[in-house]
Amino acid sequence: RGRNLEKMNKNDRVTLPADVIPTHYSLELSPDLDPARLDFSCNMNVNCTVVNSVSEISLHSKEISISSVTFTPTGGAAISSLEITYRVKENVVKITFESALPAGDGILTVVYKGILNGDMAGFYKSSYTDANGNKKLMASTQFEALDARRAFPCWDEPAVKATFSVTMIVAVHLTALSNMPEKTCVHLASN
């Protein structure tokens, strides 16, 4: 029994190519808690190193719809994506660029939307009861093994480590909390 389970896990796990390595993710998340929507949008910049020149990058991704991707090498011009292909069963998205990405450092920029699922995984919807007994919606995160890919396209593998910074854009009547110290709080003119 144990051997079959071990064999199944190895076969089901999709390990990404090591041609591009992330070092820092910068996420700008905008959740929409309207019960008719329950989704979020994100602008993500990933500082990464292209180890070997490639014309495509594969990332783990689940329940994410990508609208645009560019790669900007340090000191160079942006290279746009030519095609975005989803391998849904494997939770992988392949991004093909209009030209090869040169070896060296650069920034991968991804603009996308996702759903606030009810599965307590990734960026998900939850609820709580306020002091007056009213049920309220909230969005939470859970990034245990294989869950980060539901919040952002990423290298969702234990061996691939990177740092993060997250900016939350929420309506003025909502509160954003983090398990890390808040750096700044800015009230935008758009409320």
C-alpha cells in the first residue's frame, strides 16, 4: 500500500523546469467580496533569474485566468507573451514569448484574475459573525503545499524559495490584516 501511494504521488506531481528561478514576488491584490462576484484581480511582478535562455515559462496555476504577461530583462526591453496555454489537469500554465528570454535577471509581469473559492485553499472566501450577530464575508489565504497556485501563478514547489511583498487594495469600509507587520496604509481617492 505505502509503495503504491508513494508511486502515485511521484507520478501526479508536476515539477517545473529549472530554467527560470524566482527570487521575489510582488503582488497587488484587489479582492471583490460582492456575493455575485467573489473574485480578485492581481498585478504581479516576479524578480527572477533566467538560468538558461528560453522562449517559454511554465508556472503552477489553478483557477487563474491570465490576461497579459511580459518579461523585462534588466537593462532591456519588455518581451510580450505570444501564447498562454493552460494544462488544467496538471495545474500548469505555459507562457510562450515572442522571442527568447536572455539569460540573466529580469522581471516577469503577470496580470490576472482568480476566484475566491470556498475550498479553504489559496485565496478563498470565508465568513464570520460580527458582534451584532450578522454573517459577514471575508477573504483569507492558505498556502500549504500546492495551494499558492490558487492565488497566483507561481513555482509552487518546496525546493523553490522566494520572498514576497503583498499590497491589498480594499474598499475603505473593509479591514486588511496580515501575519506580517504593515509597512504602509494609503487611502486612495477611488475609495
